[in-house]
Amino acid sequence: MGSETELRWIKGRPHATPPGSAAGSIPIRSIENLNEGEEEAMLSSFFALPLCKNCCFISHLSNCYPPPAAFSLPTAVRRQLHLRKPSTAPLFATNFDISEETELHAEIHGHETPSDGYQEEELENFDAEELEIEARRAVKEFSDSLSRELNIEAEVSKQKGTRGKQKKISNPISNIPEHLLPKVAIVGRPNVGKSALFNRLVGGNKAIVVDEPGVTRDRLYGRSYWGDYEFMVVDTGGVLTISKYHEEQAISTTIGMEGIPLASREAAVARMPSMVERQATVAVEESSVIIFVVDGQIDIMIFFFKLLKQLGSGIAKLKAVGLTAADVEIGDWLRKNYSHKYIVLAVNKCESPRKGTLQASDFWGLGFSPLPISALSGSGTGDLLDSVCSQLKKIEHIEDPDTEEYVPSIAIVGRPNVGKSSILNALVGENRTIVSPISGTTRDAIDTDFTGSDGQKWHLIDTAGIRKKASVASSGSTTEALSVNRAFRAIRRSDVVALVIEAMACITEQDFKIAEQIEREGKGCLIVVNKWDTIPNKNQQTALFYEEDVRGKLRILSWAPVVYSTAIEGQSVDKITVAAGLVAKERSRRLSTATLNQVVSEAVAFKPPPRTRGGKRGRIYYCTQAAIRPPTFVFFVNDAKLFPETYQRYMEKQLRSSAGFPGTPIRLLWLSRRKSEKNANKHYTSFGISFIARTFES
């Protein structure tokens, strides 16, 4: 280095300019001709870069380097730039600019800046507003595509018990809280069409309708409209005698009760009708109007028996028979206990308007005025609603829209008999749903509003137990298939999912399948280990070891918090809503673009994208959070195919370790952005049509 050497200093870096010199490219004297003071001043100025706090910075360079004759400037830079502690990631670095280090290394070695990593210097060519619009468009396209992919198949009308599809009624938007609306209860014996009438009044297929008795067990609520009136309709289970219930249940072959002794099975089945009747009683007591539904359809066997009897006696008169002893018993119960309420007798399954009066004539003996209707075709439901609304109070709409607030929903899902209904009852402090050792007790998705001790409002959804698809298909139960369908629909319309597992069973294959569905739907999740009291010999380390085992088996939900509870005794159930509140906040959290790009730049500095065999390497131009619930980040890159799944997984882990987001999945969308061939100033204007979206576990 005996000749004059020209060092090109980086423009726009005042701290990298030697003292007394202007910024820019300047010629300096040979290093051999510098005295000790000038050399130290030049080196200290040259290496005055804002490095990460995790880097090992060399101080007193003039004292630790060899004499000037043996001094090699590239070697010094190499030592300076590669003395990073290998075990510490630079995610929490401050005042670190990767472009300065990269450009300095390139300028000293005499080659161009490498085309890898985070290209912050090209952001000035981008229109940030345009990028934000394109990011939101990409998120919408991805959400629509995912919704089509995850769309649950509609109930097949050809299956047993389904006699047509119920059209969804577009009800007007109202801001009246449900607890302020009057209630209308639907009661009657099993299999008379109560759930079909409920679906007709509220619109859609909210209740399960199957041509089997005893399908509905818990109370089911739905909002209904008629003219200027708005009210809540309550569907109930069929009220019947215990003796008849025993005849209709196969006690010894009940699904999911193989491990329960026969005596316990018989006791559980014997208690079921009383629990169903208790639910119906609660619905009747809280309602202003009661719709008493009976079956007016002709019983074919009884009809032919009557026909033969009438022909044998020489009498040609025939009549439809629909009144049963159970109808008389329910009618007497309503008159005796609820005579102060308005009761409407609806004779269902009267499809023919002309024959409806004849079919309803048998029910005058119940002491109410019969009204022929058809829940399937809608015939007579208008007169029924006119009669119901004549006894209801009209609730005025709330004028102030600011009173509305967003209420997050929690869906309680899991395998059968893990304690989902017990958790719901423990949270609300009442027997909202039926709890029984009989597997599959809950059929419908039960919605309940709940306010926690901290004042936070929640919308709880209890669901039916989800068994394996093959087990459901082999059982041949249409009711169970529809129950599982509604459980998955509850996951879709929820904000946070509480995945309940049994402590002794730990994680099963079916739990993993449910976890996959939760992650694909993009829902926040917390893992509830119920029946924690059944674990013997617990100590302080038991929960830690158990959580480690759960996270190892449920890697797809490794970001979900774990809560331990004993719902049957009400222990630690309040921790579920506390954890759900934290998850809901994280799911709705938004990072600023500046913070996000800083995190991404530091992640790229620590681990640049890998090169392909052809020498190409991915470049990240810009990153923004385009959506919440779940948090969705859009990366604008040169080519999305240059970022393999391993690197996308690495970026997701770095975002979590730096920004948090516990309890919620993170979606990363990688959009290819190419140079416009018509623009000579390297302004990036056109997007690739396709993009890569990844959601994965930590």
C-alpha cells in the first residue's frame, strides 16, 4: 500500500467521514504516511458504526492491530463484521442499520451491494399507500379463497329426516340487546315439529331437525321478527313420560358408555327426561307467550285400524286421529301452572289448508283454540305470529348506536365426555345445559351470554362432542353427523376456541384433528385441561411436565396458553375467561409499520434468505400488517418462490419472539413484486398475480 489509495466513503454517512473532511468520495494519503495520532483518528472514525448491542465491538484499534506495514484494511473489516456472538439473536437490537454494514463491506471490497435480505434503500421508490391498498386486497382474496376451501358442506336434504331446505331469512338489523326482548317458548311432546317451527320463525337451520324423537334436549334461543315486533324464540326438548323414554333408549348399547357400569347407565338414562323437562320448564317460566305444538298428521296404522273397525260396524264416517295421552298431560300441566300466560295451540303438519280444520278439530278437548299450521311449508304461520305478537310488548329501538360494543365469542369444543357442558354451567353459575355421563348429550350449539367478574361480556357457545369422521359414519346416526357439523360451524363464528381435553387421556389423535381445524380457521385458542383432580400424586412440577407433554403433541398449537380446571367442582374455571381475554386482545392487536419493518430487518440481518443453486436470493422490499383477527402480515418480495417454508417458519418465530401474539395464529402472505419493464427509474409498479400464504406453528 505504498501508492496513493482512494477510499470511497459512503455518501450520507457523516459519522463515517474522517475528521475535517467533507462527506463523499475523497482521496487520502497512504496509510504508511500517517502518524500514530492520524491513524487512530481515521480508524476510530471509520469504525464508528451503530452496531447491535449483541455484537463484540473492537476498541482501541490502534493498540491491537499489527504495525502499519502489515495492516490490511479488508481483514480488519472482516474481523469487525463477523465477531458476532453466535448464540444471541439480534431481534432486540437498537440503533442497528443493516444497510450501513452491508454497503460498507461492499464499498471496501470493491463490489456492488449484494442483492439479498431487506432492501430498505429501495423503499423510497414505493408508494406506501399503494402498498397498503394492495396488501388489503391480497388479504381479502386469501380470506375468500380460504373460506371456500373450509366451507362446511350443507346438510344433505336426501338424508333421513331432512325434508327440504330452510331458506335463510334476512332479518333487519337491530341494536336491542337480547335480554331485553320478550321471549316465546315452544313446548310439546317429542317429534311434533317444534324444532322445524323454531327454524321457520328464526330463519335458517339453527336447530337440528331429524325425524327421530328426543333430538332436542337443551334450550335453544333465536331472534325473530314479525312486522314491528321483535322477540326471542326458545326451542325446547320434548316432554314425555319416563316409562316411554326407557322403551325408546338402547341402554346397553349407548355410544360412548362402554366403560360405565350398566347400573350407572340405567340411572343416567332414567334421569334424562327429568332434566329435559327441567329445561323446558325454565323456558316456559321466562317466556311471555307459550306455543303448545301438537301433531295433527294422520297416523297411518291407527287410521287403517279405525277404518277396519268402522267398516266392520257398518259406519262409513272416518276422522283423523292425532291427539295422544302425552298431549293431554302437557295441556293439563300448562293450564294448571301457567294459566296466567298466553298459550297458543298450534296443530302442526297440516300441509293442506282445506283439511287443516278437520285435522285440528280433535284438539278442542285440550281447552285451547287450535290453529292449523305447517312448519315445513309455512302455511298458517302468519296467523300464528299475529296471535303471538298481539300479546307482546313492542320494544323501541335504541337510538344511540354508541351503546353497541363488540362482544367476543368463545366456542367450547372437544371430544365427547370431556366436560364441555360442565365448564359452561360453571361459568354462568346455573344449569344452562344438561350434564350427563351419556356420551352425546349435547346436540345443538348452545349460545349463552355471560359477563365475567371483571365486567367483560362474552358470548359462550357449547358444542357437541366431536368424534372421528369414520366413527360417525359407521354409526349411521344422522343426528350425530349434524351435531358435529354445528360444532365446526361454532368454531367458524367464534373469536376464541377453548379446546377441552381430559387430564387422564391427555392428547389423542382426535384432539390433534380438532386443533388443525382451529388453526386453519385462524381462531385464537386456549387449551383447557379439565378433570385435573383425577391426576394422582400431583406436585409443583406436575403442571410443568404436563404442559411440556401437551405442547410436544400439539405442536400446531404450541402458541396456545394452557389452563387447568375441574369444572364439576367449579375450580379454576375463572382462569378460562382471563386467558380468553388476553388471547382476544392479542388477536386484535396491530403493529405499526415502522416497528414491523424494524423487526423484519433485524431478522433478515441475523439470517438472510438462502440462495438458490442459480445464485438467486430473495429480497424483502416492504412489510405491513394488513388485517387483524387473526394478525395477517403481507411481505412484498422480489419472488415469493425464493422464500422456502423453512424461512417463512423462521420469520414467523422471530415475529412471535419479538412482538408476542400468544394465543393466536399468525398468517404470513408473500407477494411477488416485479420491476416494470416500461419504467426506467426502477419504480416497482406491478404485482405478480399469485402469492404464497403460510400459516404454521411455532
